[in-house]
Amino acid sequence: MSSERPHLFDFRAAGAARLRAARIGGDRFLDVAGLDGIVHRLQSVTRRFGRGLWVGGNVPNGIRAFAQEWAGADFDDQEFLKAEGPFDLAVSLFSLQAINDLPGAMIQIHRLLKPDGLFLAVLFGGATLNELRQSFVAAESEIWGGASPRVAPFADVRDMGALLQRAGFALPVADVERLVVRYSSLSGLVRDLRAHGQSNTLAKRRKNFIGRRTLESLNAHYAANHAQDGKLVATFEMLFLTGWSPHESQQQPLQPGSAKARLSDALGTVERKA
């Protein structure tokens, strides 16, 4: 990745957050939900894969049955994926979340796949932690007259299909699953984010502690605007991405003008020229 590209994420801080999460343990329910979604999608594929690539961390037991052998690899601090392909399958469970050059990362994965190889990934989507983001903006604007970056911007599902195509994948699909979690206090949400390695790793984040007045205002805004039955609500949106390395055996789009029937006939309407 070019050093001239402005960094959104602090790559080293993201790595440190993941290492801290591994040490402290905790309920990794988001990882479980994301892996379940990946497994569900792999179960709909009628073939078993030869070589599988797990991007980031250790290969979980729950996915080993989908390939005859697995290799694990991760991106280094220059955002290069150190893996020796080719692979029939590549899977990422939130390991692309703090990548600054996401199109470049996906291109690297695409190049490691054999023709007709499958790429599956899950990332957090645009609605994730929207309640926390809004509450931070309101609290810091009230106390300091302006807000600092506290919650990372997340991808929109409509953009991810185009990004898969840009990276060279065929038959791209991006779909969404949402998980709504309720907390008795804000500290419970913070604890879960740390357990998942998802604390604030934005490059331009404030590195000092949140002051008492800001924290009180944050709690007040969150409770007033994002609570149900006395519980604080937190939304996690998971984007599941599916793409295939191009191959001649795959379905191809029809050429423009090759249709043998008019859409107006099927809909029972009258066709009018523009």
C-alpha cells in the first residue's frame, strides 16, 4: 500500500487490540455469529474445496470440514498478505475491518485464488454502533463544542458489491444480517467491544481518556435516545461478501439486445419510446 495514502486506521493499534482481546477472553458472540453466517453460506455450495486460506488468526475448527487442507495468513503492517497460493477458497472473519486499502486487500486475495475459487468475508456494516456514534457526537458537542472520531465509519452494503467487482470477482453478492444487543450499562458494551478487539483504532482518534463530564453526558444521551425497557440498545450489522474468481464455466450476463421477449409484454403494459 502506498505510504502517500491517508490512513483511516492505526494498523498497529488494531493489532494490539486483537492481541489484548485474545488475552482477556470474554464472550465473542459477534465472531460466533459471523462464523455461523459463513458456514451457512458454505453449506449451500455443492462442492468441497481443496486448499483453503483463512485470512487472520488461527483456523477455527468449525470451518475445517469445508476444505481438505487449510493455511492461515494475515496482513503485515504494510497491508501485504503473506500467503502462497493458489487456493480454492479464501475466508475472512472481520480480519479486513481495520484495513486502510480495502480494495487492494481484496485484489490480493483474488490473485491468490484459482479460477472458480470462492471468496467469503464478513465485515461490520454501516448501521453498526450507530447509537454509540450519535451519543458521542451529542455529548462532545455539548461539552466541547465539537466531536472527535470515536466510532469508525463502516461500509455500506450497496458499495460492497461494486467493490467485489472492482477487485475482479465474478458473481458478487453482498447481504446483511443484523444483531441487536441490549445492555444494562454502557460499560457492558465497552467490555464486549474490547473482548472482540473492536476498540477505537482510528488514526485520528483522541488518545486521552474521556473526561467525567463527557462520560456523564454520553450516558445521558444514550439512555434518553437509545434505550428500550430500561436497557441500552446496540446494533451490529454484519455484511457477508461472496465472490468467485472468474471461470468460463460460470454464468455469464446476456449481451444487450439479445433478449427474445419484451419486458412490456411480460408486464402487460405498453412500451413507449423515450
